Amino acid sequence: MDVFEAIIGRRSIRKFKKKPVEDELIWKILEAGTWAPSAGNMQSWEVILVKKDDIKEKLVAAAYLRAFIGEAPLIMVLCANTHVAAAMYNERGTELYCIQDAACAAENMLLAAHALGLGACWVGSFDEEVLRRALDLPDYLKPVTIIPVGYPDDNPYPPPRREIEEIIHQDKFQEI
Ligand SMILES: Cc1cc2nc3c(=O)[nH]c(=O)nc-3n(C[C@H](O)[C@H](O)[C@H](O)COP(=O)(O)O)c2cc1C
């Protein structure tokens, strides 16, 4: 699949078939994540792969009962690793770069999932403390996104995008 086709065709999928995701495909998604750009190539992120029903239930609870998350055969939780980023970049590393690293990896993974015929969704709305407890996360890991992954059982209409003219500012920022 052409990169523009993947970028434009990817949708947030919130309904999944029961079919499990093959390990080879999970591996490819993870590989796509590792090829994302990262500050100083530190790759300061970790991913927790959740397949067990009891942990999934805890993630649904952390995400304010968004049931579709638990219906995906696989849930990936991407976390920024502040220790790794701090080693090279101090505060800018812990406050910004590790979160950007995780976000870059997440977008690569969303695109890879789509290119492989899978569906996924970035879920950012969750109670961080509940999520931390569910996954035994140490303090130095900051959860960035919960990504349920599975075979799509929906084909959502593309939500509208801002016009390019609306987002560009020539030479200096100007309020429109
Ligand atoms: C930072 C961020 C947070 C998001 N949080 C949620 C969320 O909590 N729940 C959800 O269903 N979708 C969430 N989304 C997905 C967006 O709703 C979705 O990307 C947007 O509506 C555009 O639709 P599309 O992804 O199909 O193009 C989030 C996306 C991003 C980037």
C-alpha cells in the first residue's frame, strides 16, 4: 500500500471482529513502531501487549468504560520511558521528547495496522492512576495511549479535516 493511501485511508476503528490477530502481524506492527523517528534515536518508549481478559477489563475501567477497547483481541499500551529520555536530555527529555517518541511510534503502528488490513484506535482518555495499577507501571513510565487492535468490523466515513489554507501561516504566525 502506498504511504499516502495508508495515511488517508486509516480510520479510528471502534468495532472489531472476534478473530485473533496473528503473531506475525503483531510483530510487523511493533517493527513499524521501532522505525519511527525518536530524539537522539533513544526510542524512549515501551509497549505492553494485553490479551488476557481480566487485564482487558481493568483497561476498560481505566478508560471510563469504553467497552470497545475490551472487545479488541489485542490491546497495546504505549508508555513514554522518562528514564531513557532523561539520560540524554534531562527535563526536555522527560517532559517532551519521550512523549513525542511514543506518539511517533504509535502513529507508525496505527498506519502499519491499517496497511495490514487491521483496525486500531488511539485512546487517550483514561484515568492514569487506574491504568498504572492495572499494568503495574513503575513511576518512570508514563502511559501515552491505549491502542486496541483487531480485524475491523466497521468502515467509518472519514471525519472532515481542516483546510490547508486554515492551518498555514506565511512567514510568521497570524490569527485568521
Ligand atoms: C491524542 C488523541 C486522543 C484520542 N483519544 C481518543 C479517545 O479517548 N477515544 C476515542 O474513541 N478516540 C480517540 N482518539 C481518536 C480520534 O477521535 C480520531 O483520530 C479523530 O476523530 C479522527 O478520526 P480518524 O482517526 O478516523 O481519522 C484520539 C486521537 C488522538 C490523536
